[in-house]
Amino acid sequence: MKGEFMHVRCAGHIINLIVRDGLTEVSENLLAIRNAISYFRSHSNRQNAFDQKIDSVRMTRGRLPLDVKTRWNSTYLMLQRAIKYKVAFDKMETEDKLYNDHFLEIDNGKKRVGPRSFNDWRAVERLDKFLEIFYNSILIVSASTKLNSHKCYGEIVNISTNLDLLCSSYDSELKIKAEEMYKKFDKYWDGISNIKLMLIIATIFDPSKKLHFAKICFAELYGAETPTYKEMYDKVYNLRIDMFKEYSDRYAKSQPSQSSQSSPSSQSQPFQSSQPDVSEADSVPRLFTIDKRYKAALNEIGVQVTKDELTTYLKEAVENPDVMMGTECDVLSWWKVNCGKYPILSQMARDVFAMQVSSIASESAFSTSGRIIKPCRSCLTPYMVEVLMCTEQWMKQDIAIESRVLTNAQILAEVQYEDQLEKEFCIEV
């Protein structure tokens, strides 16, 4: 199950393309908000004047973040904070003359856009509703340092369902905008019903979801017991059966054949004698074990387990993540613990979870080297570049903080112990 089955489109890029199309239509409205925030961030006195307006309406103070134009997620965070302090912006416009004079200045040959109007607020409030949908999904699909292939299909369903809800909004402009974005979303994924089935298979290998989650997604997207619902279920059912057969054949070939080890005489009469086996070479009787005799009989009689791994796995109850006190279920650890119980399925899960649903992480790694090697730092050795890149990744890595605090003496003792082990190892070698 490799090749085109494991190749899926980058979910992060699809979300970015859809959001970019939506931002271009409200660029002027965004520019008015951005210019207002730039005014407050340019000087401490202006920031203090804005804080006073916040205090006058009895709101909690907060910094106004300025977005990076090339990163729409920062634009969402900027709009979210600006909408929160909308009343303070209005008071600045009615009471602060310097604030209004700022927008009368000429910027790049034309009058600076702003101050923001009622239409600007309406446009960014609509945009904020859309960005919230995609922002939550992009954090899971691309901004996570953990396994996320089993979460991609759920986020696709979330985006599709939320856009569909906005399409039935009473706000005519919001409805039109939602319909346009839904068409683009469906276009980029080549139709929700034509989506890569491996994304759905990945959710089945999540022990906290299994097949129940896929059924709920089908019912939410297509309606329960509809022809499309049954068609999607049949596709997923046939694919997982075919995958299990393929991996079962591969796993069976890797295992030694036990039936060929028994002699023809023992096959015809498995219970002919209960005496210990005697070697023809030295006529010394070998130790008898009932387990060996039972395994030989099991191979000849053909006794098999009535249920295969796939059936057993799907019929067992799903793991409840709430039992783990709010912590997320670690699917890799679960399969590592249960690989003995599901040897074939664990191999399938290993390959399915290796599927990359976003290429943003790899692209970010290449762009990191471009940020490190600059014209003023072009003489760095390859070793130093590697050190800088690894150090940055280690600092961003989600490392659990230990509850105990090590003293200097304990740290020194651990270092000395490691040095001693290295010396002993070298001596033995």
C-alpha cells in the first residue's frame, strides 16, 4: 500500500490558499485596522492614550499585536484583539485629534487608509469568523510537533461542517462569502467524497476513535443512511480488508513454517504414542513437554482463532481519553504496548502513521538554513550550521519539565558516572 495510496495533498497549503483568497477581498479593510494599530505601537505616549480609553470603558488592558503580512495566522490574532477593543478605537476617533491627523498624512504618494469605518469593522468581523475555523485546524495539521496524520480527516470535516453552517446564515454577505470559500475548499480537496481514503484509514488506527469516528463523520457530511454514506463506508471497508490481507500475507511469509517441521508419521498419527521422543543417533530420550505436543496437534487438526486481528480490534471498546485526566491519547505508545496483541495491525499502523499530511515542516527546515546563512554569516562551517539548526529545534521542542530540580552536586555526579561508563566501555573494547 505505497505510492499513490500514501501520497496526499498538503493540508497546510490548501488551508493557506483558501485563506489567502479571502484576505485579498478585504485588504483595504485590514489595512485600516493595521494602520490604527501601527499608530499606537509607534510611541509609548500613544499606547498610554489608548490604555486610558480602555480604562474608561472598564476593560482589562492588553497589548495590540501587529501582524506579519505573509502569515495569516498572525492576522487572525491581530483582528481578534482589535475586535475586543472596538469601543476604545471608537473613543480614540471621537476624542483624540492626533489620532485623526495621523490618517490625513500622505503615505507612499497617497492618503493613509483609515481611520476604520463601520464597514471595516463589519468586514473584519466576518473575516474573523472564517479565520477562527481555519486557525484551529492549522494548529493541529501543521503547527504540531507530534503525530497528526490521524487528525487530518477530522479537521477537514470540521472545516466543511462549519462553512456549511455559515452558508445558512441570515447575514446575506456572510452567506455569500461562506459559499465562495466552501466551493474553493471543495475544489482544492477534489470533492469531499473523493478525498484520499488513507486519511480515513488513519483515523481508524486511532484507538480512541476507530470506525465509530468515521461513521459520525460520514453522517455529518452526507447524512445518515444516504447512498453517499453507504458508498464511502463500502470504500473504506474494502480498503481496510485489502490492506489487512496484504499485510497478513507479508507477515505469514516472514514467519517460519511450523507444519513442515513435523514428520509424516506424526502427521498421520498425532496421538500415537505418549512416550518421549528418542534420537536415532544416540538413543538418548529427549525431554517431553505437553506444550510441544499440543502445538503439533494444533497445526494438524487445523484449530484456528475464530476472529482475526482486524475484527477483534474494531469490536473492542475505544480508549477513553477523558480517563487520562485531559491528556491526549498517545497513539504510538498505545500501538507499541499492544504490538504483541496485534502484530499485523501494528505494522499497518506504523506505515499509515508515517504518511505526511503536510509538507510545511520539511519546507520550514530548508527555510531555516536560509535564515541562518546570510551574507554577513557566509563563512559558517557545515558543522556550525548543523549545531545552530539543531539547537533551534531543541529549544522549540515540547519537553516535559521534570518535577524535581537537580542540584549542581547531582548534575556533577551524573556526569562523572557517564564518564566512568565510557571509560569502562572503551577498556572492554
